[in-house]
Amino acid sequence: MRNRSKASVLALCGVLAALAVALMFLGGVIPFAAIACPVLASLVLIPVYAETGKKWSLLWYAAVAILGLLLAPDKETAILFAFFGYYPMLKKLFSRLPTAWLKWLVKFAYVNAAIFAAYGLMIFVFRMDAVSAEFAQMERYLLIVLLLLANLSFLLYDILIDRLEIFYHVRIRPKLKL
């Protein structure tokens, strides 16, 4: 973290939190964006983590997750952010694993556990009728295809995070006067 006052860190986190919540809000406004918008909102964590460090990033994530659950019109979007929004930070922890195959094994175990936990919570605990009805209409093979597509999307998301971190550190961060 660069040497800066708590006020400037708080202002940066507040502005980027507003951006992330606005992106989650779009998840309920734009049809079929319930999954894309929490992913985009989680990418806002990259500059927060780069500029403020782990402690502020965790606070930022918690604030955005709570605000999303309170304000987002589509609760599926908010719950997905709550389960996946911290992944850019978690990815740093996974990168410490010794071998590449172990990193990917742990990453895919995480994403599948998070998918089942998030949708299990939506269907069985919160009784979200729209999500339950959507899954009830689908055949079992289609659910498997959706899970495979989610894993493929996660792979692309993981690669995107690496690329965006490099882009941020090389192109954007040097130009910032924070």
C-alpha cells in the first residue's frame, strides 16, 4: 500500500464500492446479466486490493456484499457476489500452492463448492421461487451442461483476472495520482 491517509483510502474504497453496487444493480435490470454483473463487480476489487491491501479489501468486499444484498433488485446477483466477489483476493492465496495442477484442482473444487452452496442457499434456505422454477424446468443433462459451462467461464475469469492485474499495474497505476 502506498503511503496515504485513511481519508483517501476510504474515499477510494467508497467510490469503487459504489461502482460495484451499481454493476450489481444492473444485474437485475438487464435481462440475463445476473451472472455477468457480479463477476464484473468482483473485478473492481483488483484496484482496491492493489491500492489498499488485504485489510481494506476485505472491508470493501463485506460492505459491497451487504449493500448488494440490501439494494440489488435481483437477489441472485447479490448472493453470487457474496460467494464469488472476493475471488481476486483468494486467487493470491491459491497462487502460493506448489504445483500448477494442484492450484487448478483447488480452484475448481472451490468454484464448484461455491456454486452448489450459493444455489443451495437460494433454493432451500431463501426459497427463491424464480431460481427454483428455473431449475425445475430444466432436464438433468442441461443442469450438467450449465455446470460445465460455469467451470469454463470460471477458467476464463481466472485468466482475465491475471490479465487485468497486469494491465492495471503497467498501464493504469503509474498514471494515478492517488
